[in-house]
Amino acid sequence: GDVNGAYNLGLLCAAQDRTPQAEQWYRRAAYAGHREAANALAVLLLQAGDHTGAEPWFSKAAEAGSVDAAFNLGILHAGRDEDRTALGWYQRAAAAGHTDAALQVAMALLRDGEDREAER
């Protein structure tokens, strides 16, 4: 089947709040290597509370070049207080032009600066 078609059907189902069908189409496209489908699948899993299931799909998408997935991995790691790992993903997304990621990098640098000031 057509990988982009499967992804687009996932988008259509998601827009119609047909989440199980959206997940099915995203999963089909993601297994075929569609990076944005992998990111979309991870977002669906995350929204359903499946953090463990979402992370490998975010990773697969980010490794394939999805800037949004890199940003989402930053959020996932920040939520676990894994700040250094989160910053790495934010920096990667920011380098590719993701403005929200750039903001997170700037805020982390400010926090680090304040921490150093507090240590004096």
C-alpha cells in the first residue's frame, strides 16, 4: 500500500476523532518508515497515557529526521526531570529551526546561568 496514503488516512481519522482508526493507519505508515506517522502515532499513544509505548516511536521518527519528534522527546525527558537528555533533543530540534525548542534551549541556558549565580 501507499505509505503517504496510510498517513493521510490517519490524519483524516484523527481529525474526525476516530482515534482507534487513526492509530491503525499511523502504525501502518510508521512501520513502513514514515517519520511523521511515527511521530503522530507517538502523540496518540502519549495522549492515551502510554508514555512507554510512545517513546520508541518518537525516537524512530526523530532518528529519521522529524524535528517535531525531537522536540517531543525533549518534552518527554523534561517531564521525567532528565534535563540533560531533554536539552540535547531541544538543541537538535532548535538547530533544525523549531522555534519552541529554541525557546526551551534559551530557558535552560538562563536557568543554568542563574544556578551558577546562586552558587557564588
